[in-house]
Amino acid sequence: MKITRRMTVVGFAAMMAASVAMPAFAADLIAIITPSHDNPFFKAEAVGADAKARELGYETLILVHDDDANKQSQLIDTAIGRGAKAIILDNAGSEASIAAVQKAKDAGVPSFLIDREINATGVAVSQIVSNNYQGAQLGAEEFVQLMGEKGNYVELLGREADLNAGIRSKGYHDVIDEYPDLKMVAQQSANWSQTEGYSKMETILQANPDIQGVIAGNDTMAMGAIAALQAAGRNDVIVVGFDGSNDVRDSIKSGGIKATVLQPAYAQAQLAIQQAHDYITTGKAPAEEKQLMDCVLITADNADKLETFALSE
Amino acid sequence: MAGFSAACAIMLAGALALGGCKFVRTEDEQKRAAAGAFNPERLVAEIWDTKVVPYLEERAGPFEDVAALAAGDPDAAGAKYGHKEKQGNAPWTFAARIDGTIVAAETKSRAAYVDVDVDGDSKADVRVSIGPAIRGTAIRDSLDFVNFNEFKNQIEWAQYGKSFNTHVNGALLEKLPREGLTGRSIKATGAYPLPAGGQLPQFVPATITIGGS
């Protein structure tokens, strides 16, 4: 028992020594840390960052924190230990992530945040923030217009623990609540999930057959909702999503979902790599730490130009 | 003895003052915390007359000039009449003055508007929001003295943007007539974002006068 423990300690010390020694051999590493790639949005971020980093001659370390702040903290340790020159991070919580980013900064590793922001400045070098609120307002304005400013509607919310679920819902209601003839008859979380979007929509439809619209906090839930509505023969119900996925693009083109909002995931990940590269090579940070990336409304008019979270000119 | 008691009295007064001071300070902190709570509508009201309207009046060019320059060279128009955040991908928002004639009005929508002809060809050149619902955040985005980086997060930044619309609605738009608008003259100073191709500029007024026909 005692020997085992001592061996573990020795092993740990060796590992520490190894990780301290590593940086010299991994001079060109950039760590790319995002939520789970199960959601194609986050995958697009990782792919976009990876491609740009390789183009600029870096090696990459691609990791996922699954929206778990503890796991994120361990991954930051890994990135520091591996001697990363920079960390590209789509973080696991606007408050919980401040300490993790600070830890990297203290270890001399600059962080470049993408998509989600943290509630602190001066800790990350840059924060390239998806303007979820502006995007939600765009989606809601389109929804209001499609609904003719009246009727009963349902809102499908994202996972409640996720800040963006709240931001998007707030953006939706900021617009929709200005129209008193639009009545929300049900509001439920479907946890960003397509299968839950389907089952929740099925149940809601049974209790509220008199609905004219569904506004969803993301595209996967919108996909679930439209499938349930179509299965019930309700092709008349207006569905609007959020993210700009290829699935929803195809649904829009075939007359299913009416609109979504594109977040430029691929482009902002590439921009973060460029800023990291500039910082590594010249020591120059971008003029402003927080940079808002506006979203773009996607309808039948421009769905053709959408591919993997990027809109061609 | 007299000196001693005087010193005592001073010390006592000092102690009392300190005690009192402490109590007041706690109360002050509470007040300050309450006052420090984010109140975008008050922030907007505080700068509207003193900074926002003067800035737009000074920065604005005649709509025809702004639109003509923006159509050919948005960056040149932006440098002269516009503003946008230094980083990020937001488009230019321009300050402009409108002096024209209303050629169409949509007042059934909550996001009501009038279409205005400024060059005398009887065709709409710009769409002016008349509320109560106002789309976008043109007024906020036209100002060079407000900046996303000074706000806690995008929620507060968005609420701040919406508060300009709320203010415009309460201060100007609610008082406007809603009937018989077509054919009447209109003067306004305000802002609009660079329009998407083929769309009318969506103008949000900061001052507006609707005259006779």
C-alpha cells in the first residue's frame, strides 16, 4: 500500500517534470476547447479554428469540455501543461470560466474566446462574441412578420443552465411581447435536443391544437418540432429556429421551417486564430477585447448560400 | 480637569461620529448599490438631450448625400457620417437628415412606418419608423461615445440599445398623428444602418416633425 502510494507520487512527479519539460518541444501548439461536437455548431468552430491554425503552421490540440466547468478547468491545465502558445475557447459558463481563463493567463498562456463571453474583461486577450441577442431579435422580427403580428405560439427553450438559452429567449420576447395579439400558449425546454423537440411538440400540440407558430431556441429543436408537426399533418404551423445548420437550410428550401439565424461559427473561430497568431508573433492584441459578431437572418431568399455555418457572398 | 473633560468630550464625539459615520456609510453603500443597478432607460434619458441629439445633429448629412456616398463607398460614408464598433462585423450606421414628403404609410402594424421621398420623384427613398415597435438598434449604433466594451455583457448592451427605441417612442413617436399621413411633409434627424442590397434604408428618428400637405 505504502509502496504503491510512493510509486504514484514518483509517477506524478515524473509526469509533472515531463509536462514542465514539454513546452520546449511543442512550441507551435494551439489548444482549441469547445463544447461537445455532437452539436454541429461547435464542431464547425473546432474545424474552422483547426484549419486556420494549420494553415498558419501550428499544431492543434482539440478538446471538448461538455459544458462542464470542472472538466474545462482540467483541460486548461492540460493546455498549459502541453505548453500551448494560445487557447481558443468556447467557454463553459460566463462566471465559472473566469477563473479558468485567469489561470491560463497567470501561466503565460493567452486565451481567445469565441461564441460565448465571460463576465470579466482584462483576463482574455479577446472575446469574439456571437451576438445571440441581436440574432434572436432578428429571428423574432421575422417570426412576428410571418405570423401577421397575431396568433397563438409555442416557444421551445434550450437547456436552462446554458446562458445562451436565456439570452435567446430574452431576445425573442423583447420583440414578440411588443405585439399584444401574439399569445404564447406553451413554453417548455427541449434541452437543445431534436428528440426532445419532437416529443415536447407532440405533447404540446395535443393540449393546444390551436397554434399558428413555434419559435425554437436552436435548430435541432426546430427540426424536432417540424417533424412532429408534419407527422400530425400540421404543415400550416410556422417554425423558426436559430443557428443556421445545414439541416434547417434544407428544411427551408423544401418549404418546412421558415427561417433561422446564422451565427458565423466558422468565421469567428478563424478570426480568433488570426488574432492569436498576431498576438504570438507581434505581441499585439486586437483594438477592442470584446468583439460582437452579428448574426444573419436566413430565409428562402438566401438559404442557397448557406453551407456549414458560413454564408457565401 | 476642564481640559481633560473637553478632551473626553471630543473623544466621545469622535467615537459617536465614527459610529454614526459607519452606520451612514452602510446605508450609503446600499443606496449606491441600488443606484448602481443597471438601469438602461435612465442612462439613455440622462444623455438624450445633452449628448445624443446634439451629436446626431452635428454628424448628420442630408440623406441624399449620405445615401449616394454610402452606395458607392460605404467606408468613406462611414468615416464622414457613420459609426461602427472597431471590431466585430456590424455594418456602418449613418447619421442623416431627412427633408421630404410621405408617399406611403403603414400604420396597422405595431412596427409602423412611413415611406419618404426626399428627391422629389414621388418614389420612396427611405423608410422612417414611427413605432411603437422599432426594429434594430440604429440610434445606439450611430453613437461614437458608447461602446459594447463598457457593458457587462451582450444582454445589457442589447437592453441599452432597446432603451433608445423606448425613449424615442415615448418622447417623439407617440405624439405623432396616425391618420392622413400620405402627402404630408416630414423633417427628421436620426440614423439608419447600411441597408441590405435592394432594401429601403430603415431610419430611426431622434427628432421628427410632420407638417402639412
